Amino acid sequence: MEFGLATESFPIEYRKPMGVCAPAPQEIDLVNIIQQLHQHLDPRTVFACFGKIMGQHLPLYGVRLDYKDYHFHWGSQKGYAIEQHLMIADCQFTVNYNLKAPLVPSQTQKLNQLQSLVLQPLFNAIQYREMSLQAMYDALTQLGNRHYYQESLKKEIARAQRHNSDLSLIALDLDNFKQLNDDHGHPLGDKALIEFARMLNSTIRDTDQAFRIGGDEFTLLIQANAEDAAILCQRVLDAVATHQYLDNYQVRTSMGISQWRANDSEQTFYQRADNALYLAKAAGGQCYRIHSGLSG
């Protein structure tokens, strides 16, 4: 006869649910499980697959796994709770199980067997996600990089055409950025770029996107017409002027706006915004211009 064990590792909670029977034991198809776990690249999908598999073989209410800033959940948090600390590639994972009934020794062995299968595919999926993000985002400012901008531009143009909706592009850079680097050094210049990027993110809407495409050059993709984009430009100008760090070093910006036209290519769409940007610089900077000739 096997006796139930609440845990063989780290008990964190003990509550006795009423009228719960352990499920009949099932044969574990390890090959099928490994195939299921390795066919996904999204960490959440891998973990959901793991939770479903665990629930098929154990009296499980739910499971939670924590790793770095990742927090995965499957099922509900009730019943008997146990916690385990696992390692892979010198990285620690914390797994919490919520059980319908204490585990008998054979179930504990099955739990250890199954959880060892999930860590490598989950770790691989997390690494893949992090490498993908690194390929999409600028390391200094955490804004989208040039590649991500180009991919996003294609998608936004397709969306605008599909829904016959407005799309505007804002090209912007920092006024006298080279002088800032020459006077105060590149570390301060980098700090100015970081603060400017944070300001942009806090100023734009959730539907807008900000990118650093090189040096002190930025772009914004705005789901709106040029006049609405101009309102955003004015908000950016106000935010720069009242930002303590940026204002302290006299960091300013110039912006150019273009609105998507049916005969535009990706290149002409950007070029019109860039031309408007240079008109803003010629006007003295810390302002914006719209390619149609309207000014701000």
C-alpha cells in the first residue's frame, strides 16, 4: 500500500480538500510528451502544454513557475501546495504545485520525471524569445530598432490600406547632438538619448510606435492623420522643454511629418517626413513641419 505525501521538497501550504480521489494511473508516453513540448517556441504555450500534461497524470489543480522576470501560471491555486527549486544551465526555476490530494510515492516519482522534461524546452523557448527581442529593440534606448521599424512600417501600411485608415510618420532627431557629445562626452550623450526615448514612450499613445533608427535619429508611426500627428509633436516639444534632465543640457528636437498617400512607397513616405524635418531645422529647430506645407 502507498501512503500519500504532501510533499517531498518544500511545503508552503497544507489544506485538506474534501471528497477528492486520486486519478487512475496512466502510462506516460515520454516520446509524445517531448514532441509536444519541443514543437512550440512561445514560452507560455510550452508551459501551458506542460500544465495540461501534468494534469493528465497527477491530481493537480494548478502549477506556477517563476524564472527571472517570467511568471507562468496554469490552472488554479488551491488545495495542497508544494514548492520545488530546480536548476538548468546554472539558472534556478521555482515551481509551485497545487494538488487535489497528497502524492503517493509513485506519483512523486512521476512528478519528478515529468518536470525534468519541461525545463529544457521551456528554457530554449525563453532564450529564443529573448534573442528575438534583442533583434527587434535598440540596446541603448529599448525602442524598436531600424529592422523592427522597417517591419512595422510594412504592417502599418498594409493595415491602413486594408481599413482605409490614416497613417502618419514622424521623423525626428536631436538638435545639436554632436555639440552635446563634444562638450560633455559620449556617456552624457547616451544618457540624453535614453531620457529622450523614455520621454517619447511616455508621450505617445498605446497605438503609436517609437523607434531609434540610428545615432540620434528616431521615427514615430502614428495611426492618425497629419493634423493629429502635429498635436502629438507639440506634446513632444512641451515634454522636452519641461523635462528636467533634457532641459538642463538644452536638449531639443526637430520633427517632420508625412501622411501616407496611396501612391507612396515606404521610401517616399519616409523621405517626405525627412524633408519636413530639415525644414524644421532650417527654421531654427525645436519645432515641427508637415510636408504639406503646414507648420508648427
